Amino acid sequence: MTSQNTHNLQGSKRPLSPAGDKNSLCHVCARIDFDRYLVHKISRDISLGSWQRLVQSDSCAFCRLIVRSLRRYSNQALLHPSDQVILNNEPSWELGIEISPYDRLKSEAYSNKLDLRSRAKQCPDVAHRFIVSCENYPSRKAFLQYLAYSGQPREDRQFFGRTINRKQVDIDLLLSWLNRCDKWHEKVCEEDGIAGWRLPHELRLIDVKEMMIVMADPKEVGYLTLSYVWGTEEMEAHNGMKPTVTNRKNICTVNGEERTPLPKNLPRTIRDAILLTGCLGYRYLWVDALCIVQDDPQPKKIKHLDKMDAIYNCSEVTIVAGSGRHADSGLPGISIPRVSQYSEKVNGLRLGIMAPSFSELEASSSLIWNTRGWTFQEKILAKRILLFTEHQVYFRCSEAIWTEEIMMETEKLSKSIEARKAKYRWSADRPHYAPDGKSLMLKIVMPQLNVDDQWTYLGMFPDYASAVREYTQRTLAKPDDTLVAISGVFRTLQPDSGDFHYGLPSAYFLQALMWYPESGSRIIRTNRDLPSWTWAGWQVEKGVTYDVLDIRMLRAIMITLRKLCFGVGKALSVMTAPGASGDGSGSTSSSTSSYTDYGTSSSSAPPSSSATPAPWRPPKKPRTWSTISIVSQATLNMSSCFGWPLLVRDHTVKKMFLCADGQTTPLNCGETFALSTFVEDEIGSESSDAGSVDSTKSRAVNIDYKELQYHKKLSSKTDFPLLSMNTVIVKFLIGSCLHHTQPVGENESSVFELIDEDGLCVGEVWTTLETARRGREKPLTFITISWGLSMSVAEIAEEYIPRWTFDAAKLPEAKKLANWRSYATEAMELLSSSTKSPDRGPKDYFGTDNRNKGNKNRKSIEQPTAMAFFEALFKAKKGEPRPKFLWSTVNLVLVGKTEEVYQRIGVGRVIFKAWLNLLNSPQHVVLIKLISFTLR
């Protein structure tokens, strides 16, 4: 043991346990002051020795606990005997932070951090958990916690562990969760989502008191739902049992009312859910196998299946059989025992191994339930769930995540300005968040404050992308159900994303075309009735993904720069006005007086005593540089580096037509990337009508009569879905694989280099190994889709790397950011004091439009913080490479020809300069089912 670690073991006065005692400790563990480290931080990592030493020290209770904890995951690599094991600890509340799986950025803004921190401040001591890790496998960690006695005061047990009854779930604890949620979460968890309005007025429900299937109005009675895996084949192989369902012949009526007795041979999971429903104080339960008549005519059955999103969304609680392989597996802790909570008594303290966190389970395939396609929308749309696993029960509502094994329950929610409402709700059902002017002002002064949601101008596309990514990792018994099983989730996105065409949203159709398989995935065509350009027609082993950030992020930067320049103009005009302080120096009082006159045309007479006192204004700070210069230089760098994409609207897809089922649908693909759009006032003029289109999205497509007639004739000639567009066609070779794991099978996908005619790497493409091999022999065909930003993994040839074309303003590095914030604060103050538009404050120019207050049909316009991009622009040096996230690229779709038809076989991006070298006139491209296209 090193000397620095020995320091941590000083002060332990516990005597060594007698030899032979099952709770005895080895000479290393006996020196650890466990009592102290339950409430105090370990200052330096404690080395516990090699893995071999721990395995051989089976007489030590703590060594046994560590070995058992690190062996928890059988799918991980075995530790080497010489690997060193480390012990540390962290505050329990910090390790209990659960980030929302439905937050596009996976940020702590949508987590329970603020609630837990607020609760921890009320505790007399800060509870800690032990963390066991390995030096060679830093990601392989196990967590140990103190299992507090139930007889201890609540405050002393907060954030410590609880003992779990292996045989029986604690019903009182589950009831307390529901009661706490009702009491402390301000009815946020009770509100139905977007799907709620589709809930039918009559619904078959199981009456758990009468043990009957009855018709009831779900809006009048509180009901629970069950989400589970049918597992028909597994159940029949396991015990010969077939699914128990309701058929038309089973329906019974009494005095004109439907009252169907429950079958006697119910699967164990359904029996357990019925029992649990009664124990939780509810009378009605919805189960798909029994509440949907399974042999109804297909149109009628589909009508019921189409309402499942509303049924799960409006239920009081969804019971989830997470570990069950089939319907007869049962609920752990109800009819079957759970895995024992392994613990050891260490120096009089009962220490236990923690089960996986909710976030860890939610993102993994360790739960069978989490691998099925139909359960995705049941999970994502449910307001509250009780997740039953082989380890414990997890509770998730809109505001909290609680578990059986640790006392993590909070009461009142945090009142911090950084707090968000309904943080664990699906984002489409979450209340709209928009920071107020005060919060945005504080953000300028304290940029570490998390008061604004990043990238909101991207709309709901990031949420769509995350949903598709998780959903495509799941399996479906019938490939034809691919779009049906996620249709409820897509309906919640429609207010923002428009109609969906074969799984792709019309408002983001160009971006949605750019899906690609995760590297290492086997990709197989499963449904040839669907177009090849939709992910729904393919089975992708590890799911599909999107790169959601593209050149539209420049919109936020350009608009904000314009508005800041506007503020500078006002500042300069005021500073040069008679009586103004030209150099910005002076006392606070004189500065305040000068601010009071901003935006007024009258003389600066002192206000009367009865007048409302002017708000405090920050004093102007003297500057040794020109604010207008730094903003101008940043604008020049932006315009010069992205000249073509910003200035020219040609050579990207502006119009696209979908021809299917004899109808022609124009798609909004005209991304307005021209510079005139970037400098356009995002809020619009005062006289603009309320129905104007939000320019952060695609503008309406202008269609002439000839175009429409042409595409109607085109659609009449084929029975297949067809896409038609004008775009640029280019050709590139494909180089070596860029992923650390090389693909083996012909259908295995990965990311490869894009090579120009000189053999230089100019981009990257996601496709299969078979296609990549063909692309090494001869150039392949790509069609241009849109402008983009950044390069994920490709190492671009030196001559193609984008570089700055202007230097930033010459400022000392230490003062640059401080001066910028000072300027921004002043500019916002100037904007807020304008008499020309008195209702426009900082919130209007950097957040939302106040004119929307009286118009429910118009969404608020939000702008994200662009400080990181501004900082890059202000540090620019001529000739130096730009940051990768500011590389201008072109998004491409790779197409391949087979027997006179073309199909989508990959997507890629190429550096803009390389694409420009191959530029040709736009050509008419028609993409059909297997993507057949013609040129004219």
C-alpha cells in the first residue's frame, strides 16, 4: 500500500475482529474507518490490493462483499489477478441523480439534482456510498451502501440504504410513493398528455373487486394498466401454457350491460397485477389480452390498437413486468421471490451491494421488457410506472425516481430558477419551458446557470431522433407492425413535426432522410412494401441514429449577432448624444442617470419625488477596445467561412414531392439558409399577422401548376411510394473503415472514408461492408440533400480543413470574455429600455415573443445560448483550423443501382470544399420504393 493511501487509514481505533469470525476483516480492511466514511469524503483513493488478494481473502467480510459486487456483471471481461482494486466514496445524493431518458441533451437540467440537493441540505450529515473500482477498468464500478435500521429517525436514514424483503414487496412503501407524488408534485403527474384527448368514452376494464370484465368510462374511473411481454413461444415451451385472451364468444351481458367473468387459468403476471391493483386501492385494471377482443374483425381490432397510446397515457399508474420473459413469469415480490440483496456485516455496519440504477436499466437490454417494440410507447407515454424487476421495484413519475433499496424520497420540489417541471415526462407532453427576462439577465452575468434549454430552435427533431434510436433497437414479432407500434409516440410530435410519411416527419423530412445504422450493426431489409429511404423498412441490429446538429445552429448565432449589433448602434447613438458620458467613466450615480435617459426624447431633468424610481442599471465600464469591431470581425468570419451555404440557396433540395396511393404531397424541405434569412428579424415586424410561419422551421413550399400536374402524372404510373426532387449528383470512392471494430459480414455496417479522385479523405459515409468494397473499385453515386456542420470521425486531408479567414479583435485573453459579458449586459439593458417597442425586453430579443401572449395558435420563439460559438469566433486567428463543430459540410445519400432501379444504401457527409470541386447543375431525381430514379 502506498504512503498516500496509508494516510486515509489513520485514525481507525476499531480493534481487529477475532480470527475465524465470519464478520472478521483482513489487515487491510480493518484499518478503514467505515463509520467516518459513511458521512465524510475519503480524501484519497484507498488501495485494497490486487484482485487476486481479494479473492483469496474469503475470510474477510468486506473483501467478500467487494468480490461479489465486481462479479455482478457476468457479461464483462474477467479481472486479471494483478489488477488493483480501489475504494472511494461520494455523497449518496449525488450518485442518486437520474437524468431524464427523454431529454435530448441528457443534461442535468432535466434531472432530480436540484430536488436531491435541496433535501440533502436539510440533513444533519451527508450520507455517502462506497465506490469500488479497478484501475484498469475505470468504468467497471460497484456501489456499496449502509443499510440503515428502520428504527432510526428518518433524518438519520435519509440517502442511506433499506433492507429489501426478498419474498414480498413492501406495499406500504409503494402506497407512500403514490401519496407523496399526489401531495408534493402539484398535480403535474396527474395531467394527461397529448394522447389523452383520444381516450375512448367506453373501455373494457377488469373490475378487480368483482373479477369481471366490464364496460366503463375511463375518464370517470381511475384505472391502472399492465405492460408486459406476451412471450407466446417462450411460455408454451416453458410450461405448455397458451395466452389467455378474450374472444367474441366469451362476451357476456347481464341486463344489457357487459359483464364477462375472468377466465380461471389466468397467467401469473396478470393475476399478480390484479392483486396489486386492489392492494393499491384501485378497482379497475386494463390488460390488452383481456380488454381487447382478439378475434374482432381486423378494422375493429386495429381501431382498439390505435388507442393504446391514449389508454396508457391516461392511466393512473402503469404496472411493468420488467423481468418477465412471458405472461406467466409473474411479478417479482408478489408471487415469486426476488434475487437476494447481498450484504455483509462490516465492523457492526450492515453494508449491501446496490442494484442497477433506473437510468442504467432504462438504457440497457437487460430487461426483456425493454427489448420489445410494443412496450416502447407504453413506457414513454405512461405518467407513472411501477417497474418490477428481479432486484427491486422502481417508481418513476413526472418529477421523481424512487427505489426500494434507498431512502431517496424528497418532498417539496426545488424552487431554483434552474428547475424544470415534469422533468421525467416525454418531452412532447412536458410543459413548455421558456426562461423569463430575469433568468436570462442572470445567465449573462453567471453563464454557469442552466436557465435556458439548448438547441430549442431545432424543434422536436432531436426528440424524434432519440425515440427512433431506442425503438429501432427493439424487436417485433411482426415486421409489419413497425410503424403501428410507434404511431402513438409520433402523434404526440405532430403539433411540431407535422404529418409522418412512412415514419419520417414532414417538417424535418430532409434531416429525417439522413438516418444511419450504428457501427457494427447487421442491416437487413425486412419489409419491401416500404421505401428503402425509411428506417422502418430495415432491421438494424443496434438501431439507427441521427446527427441532429447541422448548419441551422448558425441561424441562432447570426440572428443574435445582428441583434447585438443593433444594440451597439443604440449604445453608440446614446453615448454620442449631448450630455452623455463618452468614455463610459464616472460614478455609479452618473451612470445610472445616463441610463435613465436611454430611449427618451425629452431632456434629462431629474425625476420628481412622486415618480416611480428608475430600475437599477449596471454602471458602464471603461473599455480599451471597440465592441462594434469585435462583433463585426465575428460576423465577417462567419460570413466568409460559410459564404456559399449562407449566401446561396441553390444546389440544395428546396422542393420535394411524395407520390403515394395516387396522391401527391409537397414536403416542406426548403431550408432557408440564405444570408438574408439569417439577418432577418426572427420576431418580425409589429404589424406582421399572427398566422405567420415560424422561420426557425421550413417555409411553405411554393408549387406552380405545371409542377403539380407533372407529379400527379408521375404518381399515376407507379404503385410504389415515390420521392421527386431537384438536386446535385456527385461521385466519390470509399476508403478504409474508421471504426475501431472492423466489420466482418457483408451486411454489417460501419463508417468509412470518402475519397476524392486524388485519393484524399474528404468525408465519411455509413454503409455496409459489401457496398464499401464496391466503392473501393469505382466511384459510387451520391445525391445532395442539405448543408451540414461538423465531421464525426473522419480525418480530413490537410488541404481541405476549413480555416479562419480573418483575425478576431485584438484583445488580451483574460479580458476578452469579461468584456463580452459586460457589453452583452449593456446591450440588453438598452434593448429593454427602448420606447419604440416598450413591451420588448431582453426576453423578446433572446427568448420569446411577447406578442404571442394573446395568440394561442402561435408558438413562442426561443433562441439557444451561443456563448461557446461566440468564444470560438472571438478567438479566431487567420489561417488556423476552425473547430470541428464549425466545419461546413454537405449531407449526401448514397444510392446504388440494381436491375434498372436505385435504392438507398447509405448516407454520408463531405467537406464543402471537396463537394464544390464536383459541383454540377441540379438534376431531377426520382426516388421510388427501391429508389428508382430518372434524370432529365
